[in-house]
Amino acid sequence: MNRQPAEVLVIAAHPDDAEFGAAGTIAQWVRQGKNVAYVVCTSGDKGTSDPNIKPEELVKIREKEQRAAAKVLGVREVVFLRFPDQGLEDTPEFRKELVRWIRIFKPETVVAPDPYRRYLWHRDHRITGQVVLDAVFPYARDHLAYPDLLKEGLQPHKVKEVLLWAAEEPNYFTDITGTFDIKIAALRCHKSQVGADVPFDVEEWVRERAETAAKGQKFKLAEAFYRLEIPW
Ligand SMILES: [Zn+2]
């Protein structure tokens, strides 16, 4: 697979997660000239309250929305793994798939949902975060982990840092004051999720969260993450 490496790889459970969690920061990275790629683990085929939409139609709608949102942000590539929505499990198959894409894109930074949010937290988010951390360390790094991937030419890769969105105790805050409008524009691409029939105003909701995240910082609007460096 001849893909251009991406300095940043964003791994999300569903279409729209990356935009809610990190779009302002992603837009900043793109402005700095970094290549950003997405891996979206499910295509969100259960994300509707409309009883007339079939799951396979929803997959098409949501993948199209996700591609549009990525385009707004300048994300170069979106890979859909098409695991079932509400069906992600911590399996060897899922872990290997994430290792595969980490080795293909060779990112310095991986961005994903924090698996350690307590109580109400979408099971797919929790499992994605956990499997991403396992895939980053040690599986993507160790050449004996997957001899078959090695045979395919996928060399071991060391990720330098992981940023986790939706962290209960964030330790890293990015200034998104200058990219907030792009974040909202990207979120609005997810019409099936934030369209007219949704009972809240997405801009107001996201702005409040960004202001709260920026409390105590020198800037007005922030995204908050738990950041860890991988020392080995
Ligand atoms: Zn989600």
C-alpha cells in the first residue's frame, strides 16, 4: 500500500466523533502543513431515531457526511473499517486492524477517545480508546507482534504521543479560537446528526464546551485532551 504518511492519525468510533472531539485542533494542524488522516471504525449505522431509515442507507449517508466534514478541515484521507455500530469489541481482529493502519500512516500523533471516562460513555468510544492505546503500545511497535503484517511490508512503528478527547481530567489544552468556525462548519456536514430535527443548537452547545475547556487559559476557546508521550 503506497500511502503518504500522515503526521496525525485520528481514530474515531463513529462519523462525527472526530469533529466533536478534535476538529478545531485538526484544522490548526492542517494550517501548519501537517497531513492528517482519519480511521473511522464503524459507519454509525445505528445513529438515528428515524424508524424509516435502513442501516445500509444510513451507512452511505454518514460516510458521505464524514467525507464532507473531513474535506472542510483539510483532512487528506478517511478510511472506514465498517465494524458494526454498537458492536465494537476488544478483539484480536480489531486490534490488528488498528495496528495495520498505524503502520500504514506512521503517525507521530494519534488522536482518539479517552477510554477512561466514567459511567455514561458510549461503549464503542470506550473500546476504541482502549484498543487504540493497546495498538499504539506495544503492538504497532514490536516487529514480532504480527509477522504477517511484516510480510506485507508493514514495518513496526513508534507513535510519539497520543491525545485523548473527552478526558475527565485533561492535561492538554489547544487554542481553537481561530478555527472554531471551521469546527462548526465541519460539524454541520453531519446533517443526519445535527440537522434541523435535533433539539439543540450545535454551535451554542460546542461553544459552551469550548469556553469551559479554556477556563484558566490565555485563550477563549479550547479543546481539551489527556496527552501522553510514549517514551519507548
Ligand atoms: Zn460516537
